[in-house]
Amino acid sequence: MVAREIEDGIFWVGAIDWDRRLFDELIPLPNGTSYNAYLIRGSEKTALIDTVDPTKEYELISNLVRLGIERIDYIIINHAEQDHAGSLPMMLEIYPDAVIVTNEKCKDLLISLLHLPPEKFNVIGDRETLSLGDRTLEFLITPWTHWPETQLSFLREDRILFPCDLFGSHTATSDLFMKDERATYLSAKRYYAEIMMPFRGSIRGYVEKVRALSVNIIAPSHGPVYRNPSFILDAYTDWTSDAVKNEVVIPYSSMHGSTGKMVEYLTDALLARGVTVKPFNLSKTDVGELAMSLVDAATVVIATPTVLFGPHPQVVYATYLANLLKPKVRFASVIGSYGWGGKVVDTITKMIDHLKVELLEPVMVRGLPDEAAMRRLDRLADDILKKHKEINIV
Ligand code: FEO
């Protein structure tokens, strides 16, 4: 890759990871990703905003060499995770005079994660500034825009925000600036669901803080740069709001077809009542798609067969993940089948303690669902529609 200029004296110097297909050994990356680092030349000082994943550090170095950067005064670290800070040790070898500029919590984490010497740091606080001569960086301490040490950097004169993970998308693209709005929206929504959704409450406040800055450009550390900040700010305002949609998500597994028949029946029953349904067969689904569907849904129905005495392990995994992601879902239920007993409903309801949901009557059936079971599923569909009407989304 080559460095690319965003504005006069401000360059993208990161790396594109076209082939990466998994993040944190958990998150599928169907479109790869990028690790965006940025170089800012001031009249007196030069700053690098974030680094790249250590697997790509030679690309960062190559970009800097091609730009003829012989000295870096400051390396701003907005987030201690490896994909942004992991090339710091190499950068300090090449630019030994560089000072790492970050907040206290991030400094502590970087020392633990990378064994960096404490004297290399210049610690900044919320709303503190750093002069590069004719350009000024202002820092906003924003815990939990992924980890507790995260911060945003704002280049005042150019009105460019460097928010690191926040507002990003896992997309490998040769477009420096967003071109394909629809593709970027979906990619950013999936990314929000997987990474930012658990911190929805805090992030809603940060979005308003960013709006107050009147930024011209948002340059995140994954995916394309936004020349039209309201595109991503409006999307975040929607995703982080308390508003839910007339949608039901059904993550399910079926071993011998009984639970599958129940899911099929409930799906049809909900569709007939005008409710949007998103069933996810956990043997085939991409968990990123499932997470994305939970951003807006009013209701989740977890459907599982009984394995020995509890839910299917695939369903346990999906339920655990959904609970971690803390979507704004308002109602939940459990359906499925069993052979000789079990504690599926009890186990699953205990697993969703982070979800602030009202539990609707579960439907557990022995063996193959019969007519009586289908009537119970009709009643569940009626209940869901009634609840959606009560919160005025139908
Ligand atoms: Fe892109 Fe939280 O790292």
C-alpha cells in the first residue's frame, strides 16, 4: 500500500488486511479489515496517530519511509489493543526520539501489554491539547469506545476527528474515503453490533460530544474515512437510541427437526401478523449477521433442542454472546423440544441477565410438535404482536 493524503500535510499511512477473516478468534470478517494510522505534519512537530497490527508493521514503516519521514515527535495512542498499538515497539526502535502521548489508563495497559518503558510516555487528560506548531491536537477521554482506556483525538484547525475504533468498519477497501454508502452502512452496523453495542449508553453521549465539535472529517482506525460525518453520526444516533423495530430474531439449532419445525411455524405465524422475522440456523449462520440483527429487534426468541438436560451448546454459545453484547431488545422467549425432561428454559433465562427483557411464555414440547404445540406457538405470536403494539412499533 502507499501513503495517501487526506488534507495538506495529513496522510493515511496504515495497512489493509485483505485476507483477515477472524478477529479476536471470534468475529468473522467477511470483507477483511484495515488498520488506519495517520501522519500529521505541523509547522514544528510531526505526530503519528495510532500504529497498525504488528503483522503489518512493515507496511506502516514503508509508508513512512516513502513519505520521507525522518523524525516523529509524538505517537498518539488512542487505544491499547494490538491492532492499533502493536507496532509501537518497532516504531520506537525506528524513531527513538518519539514520545508516546496517551491517557493514564492507556499508558498502564501499554506498559503491561508491550513492556514499554514508562519514561517514554507523555500523559494527557480530557480536553488537554498538544501543539504541533500551526496545528493543535485536542484529546477527549472516552472510556469504553471498546476498552476502558480509549480516547479520541481531534485536530482542531482542520476539524478532523481520529476516533480509533469508534465509527469504524471492518472493511478492506482501496477507497480511502467512503464511496459505497450502502456497503459501508452495513459493514459499520455489523462492527457496531460486535464491538460497540455493549457500551451503547456511553457511546450515545460521545456521539453528541462529537456533534458539538462540528467535525469536517471522521477518520477511524478501521474502514473508510468519512467526508460527511453526519452519515455515521446519524447511524450511531439511531443504533444507540432506545427505539426498537417490529422485528423478532430467532437464533436456533435443531438436531432431529422438531425445533426446526417450531421455528418454521413461529416464523410463518409472525409474518402473518405483520412482524419481521430473522431466523438464524446456528449450524450455518455467521454470528456477525446475528449480532447485527440484534441492533434493532424488539424481541428475541431462543429456540433449542434439549441435549441431555440443557440447551444445545450452539445455542448456549449464541445466548452467551447475545447477553455479552447487551442489545436493546425488550422481549424474550424460549421455544424448543425435549425427549425426557430438562431445564432448558431455566438455563437460558439465567444466561440472559444482561438483557432488560420481559419474558414471554415459553413453548417447550416433548418430541415432535403436534397441533396443540402449534396453537401454543400461535399464542406466542399473538403475545409478541400485542407487546409490539403496546410499545407503538406496529
Ligand atoms: Fe481495533 Fe479495539 O481494536
